[in-house]
Amino acid sequence: EADIYQTPRYLVIGTGKKITLECSQTMGHDKMYWYQQDPGMELHLIHYSYGVNSTEKGDLSSESTVSRIRTEHFPLTLESARPSHTSQYLCASSGGQQETQYFGPGTRLLVL
Amino acid sequence: SQQGEEDPQALSIQEGENATMNCSYKTSINNLQWYRQNSGRGLVHLILIRSNEREKHSGRLRVTLDTSKKSSSLLITASRAADTASYFCATPDGGDMRFGAGTRLTVKP
């Protein structure tokens, strides 16, 4: 098992709420990623970071934002959640010369 | 954008049978990876094959790569019910990874 953690695992909230999905890794990896995945579907990259103070948007347009103040921490924030944000959010990291990504268990978000 | 595309989308077999999944990709690569995802969980890396390799084994897994056809296959031999999961191929794209839509494998006991 990789040392990458996501909280909460499940979240049910109402429309308009601000939420932050947490992701942390203890492997010292420089690169971290957020993916959005609907059930049974492909992964879509929404944000990535190559190191502290580095953040970039991925392919899928997302109303979320991220920050990378510490190497180990890469939180994702939705300022105003909507039902269209209902999905599973997966965090991953990779480091050094390794090209393998290590995934957290995911956060399942339901916006009512 | 999606780089790898898995085929078939879904596969159902009996325990003990072999399962073969295929992946096609579009651009030149230096490696291709296979991942597994149990329902509702994150992905787990299974195996990486480099562009100068044609075949690689890991336990009951066998991966082949044909760069001329831009395709790869994952073979799981002597399948078990615990192999039931979705399997994704992935290729590096710059500093990122592009994942396919996955093959959903069901192994019936």
C-alpha cells in the first residue's frame, strides 16, 4: 500500500457549500495530481503540481482550485459545490525518476 | 484527452480461465503502464513496460507491447474471483499520465 491519504472518504453536502478535499503523502514525492472519475468511467486530470508553489490545470475544466504550500499536502477546494460536482476524486503522487503514480483511496462526493 | 483505449470495455469469465485485455494508444511513448482499480477505490500500479521491451511478466500477469501497432495487451492467467476489478492502461504525456477508460473484468467463482 502506498502512503497517500485522502479525507474524507465520503462526503454528502448541500448546493452552495464550500468544501476542501484533503490529500497528503509521506513519500516525499514532488509531483501530485487530482483526477475526477465518474463510476465506471475514465479518469480525467483536473489539477497537477510539480512541486511546492507549482499548480497547473489539467485537461478537464474544473471549478475547483488547489494549493501546494507543503510537499506532502495538496488540498482541492470547491468554493460553491453544485450537483454537477458529484463524482469520485482521486489524488495521486509520483516522485524522482519513477514514472509510476501512487493513488489514494479516493473521496466520493455527493452534492444534493 | 484520452490517450489509451482499452478493449473490451467489459469481460466476464469463469475462475481458472485466462483474461486478455488490449490497449491502443495514439502517440509515441517511452513506456506503458497497467493499473488495477477495485470498485470505489484508488488505482494500484501493476506493471510497467518500456518501449524497448516486447514482453514482461509479473506473477500471473503477462504484458506485451507492440510499438509498431501502438498497442499493448495484459494477460491474467488462471484468473481468480479476487481479480475482479477494472484494469487501465496508461501512458506518460509530458509530466502527466493519460489513462484509458478501462476494462471491467468480472471473474465468476
